[in-house]
Amino acid sequence: MNSYETVFILTPVLSDDQAKEAVQKFEGEMKSFGAKIKHSENWGLRKLAYPIQKKSTGFYFLVEFEADGTVVADYELMMKRDERVLRFLTVKMDTDHLAYSEKRRAKSGATA
């Protein structure tokens, strides 16, 4: 199993509760695909670098997980089909990336 990290932006039209519900849905779908979620973070409502679908802000979320490559393809297809998602990016984490992520979490005091 490989380690991956996904950062996605949800539309700002959603309330905080609706955004959290959407993230829980995505995490539940990932688990049903066979992925193991290691860590997730809510970065909150932030300004976008450029407008996307005429929106200048969005809810940012980070999810780190372990899965097979086929799971990532299914997960990305689900993200593409969801109209609440403005943008997403999934990256395969190498050993340096994993070490940096662990160090960043330890420094901020975040837990999984």
C-alpha cells in the first residue's frame, strides 16, 4: 500500500456543518474503497489565488491516507462528480514527504 495526500477545496456556499458532513462522506467512501485514513485537517475558509467558478474563497481540507492505486482512481472520480468540490490534488508521498508531514504534525501538536 502506498501513502497519499489529498488537498481539496469545497465551495464557500456550504455552511461549516455541511462542509464537515461532505468531508465525512468522502472519508467514509475512502474507507469503503479499502483505504486507511492516517490524518485529516480542516484548514478552514481561505481566499483563493484566483476565482474558480466565480468564487473567491473556499473551504480547504487535507487528508492523508494509505491505499492502492486503484483506490485513488475511484476516489478522484468521486471527487470529480461532486459539485461541492471546486478543486482537488492527490499526491503520492515518498519517504521525505512522510518525514516532513510527521514533523509538521508533531510541531503543531495535531493528532490523527
